[in-house]
Amino acid sequence: MKFYQSSLLKQFDNLLCTITTKQDGNLAFHVNDDEQRVLQNHKTLAKKHSYSYEKLIHMKQIHSNEVRVITKEEDFFSPLCCDALVTDEKNIPLMVMVADCSALLFYDDIQKVIGVVHAGRAGAFSNIIQNTLHTFSTQFNSKIEDIFVTIAPAICQECYEVGEEIFIEAQKLQLEYAILKKEEKYYLNIRSILESQLLQSGVKKEHIEISPLCNACHTQEYYSYRKEGQTGRFSGVLMLK
């Protein structure tokens, strides 16, 4: 298969934007992998894309709607507890790690601001999209209509079975449109929630790119916690040059 890369963000010469695959190895330190091997994967990826791995900022992702603004004070070795990063600093790569959840990459070409977001069910239900866009607008004077967003490969609705309690929660949040009930089972479409939240927040439809690929359907190329159990993480990386 052809690996997914953002054609939407590729148009901007001042961006490094990449979606990793299993070929790049596991990039997460919290999945019982050998730490030195994970560190070497980071070093190899950094060399491949010509950035310093020590400057890369990743997260201790906690399935929240917490957003952090990144300055030159943060570093690779002290990941923040949050699920979104935003910065206008150059040469600081931002990384979001996933293995079923959605990795979203944001860019405002007017104010030159980037962001990465980890959104699974919890992030989508608590509208981390809204919090991220609020950070763009209040901290960096971004206009929402100027922001571009790409969503990396993530689990599809057919592969994402949930319990009735999730359906009930979705109903309370008026998100039941994203759940398909079939033969007494429930299937959640995270992509539809994220797209709806982006549009409702004012992001232009033509500024949104959603990968059609499902990582759980393509475990030869991407990690999937649901399909594989104990597994690694692939990543979205975004950097201002």
C-alpha cells in the first residue's frame, strides 16, 4: 500500500510534516519496549528528516483535552502531561503518538503556528479540537479560517466496537450520529466527530484533510492496540523550519 502523507500540508515549504509507519519503528517509551531501541528509533527518524532529536517535544498522553504551548524551555527528555502541543517556535518538532486514536496536525500559515493533537474517544468527547483552536486564537492571534488540519490514519468505524455505555454517553453529548448500531453492537466513528467539531469551530472544509486509511485494517504498516494488544506507536511529526 502507499503510505499516507499529507498533501494538504506538503504545499508549505517551511514545514516538516511526516506520518511514521512501522518501518520507522516504535517511538513510545511507555509500551514495555527496550528504551535504548526506542531512543535509537528517534535518532534515526531525526537524522532522516534533518532535525535534532533532543529538540523534539512529545507528550505523556493522558486522554484529556489539555493543551500546552511549547517554548524553547521544553526538551525531549521531559515530556508534558497533555494531549495537544502548540508553538510558533522554529526548529522544534512536535510529535503525537497513536495506535488507533487520531493524530491531528494543525498549521496557520499567516501567523506561522503549528499544533499536534492526540484524539481518541475521550479527546473527541471532551472536544480537544475546540481547546486547541482556542489556544491558536488567544495565544497567537490566529484566525480559525486560516488554519489547515490533516488527520492521520486512525481506526475506522468498522473496527471500533464500543459498549452500550459509550452510546449512552454519546447521546448525552449529542454525538450519537457517530455511532452505528448493528446486531446489538455499537461502532464509533471518531473521524466524523472530529470533522464536525472542526467545521463547527470555523475551520474551512477545504482546509481539512482526513486520511481514509485505517491502521487496524493495515497492521503491516501501522500499529494498532485493538488488533495487536501490546504494541508500539506510530507518530505524526510537525515542525516549522
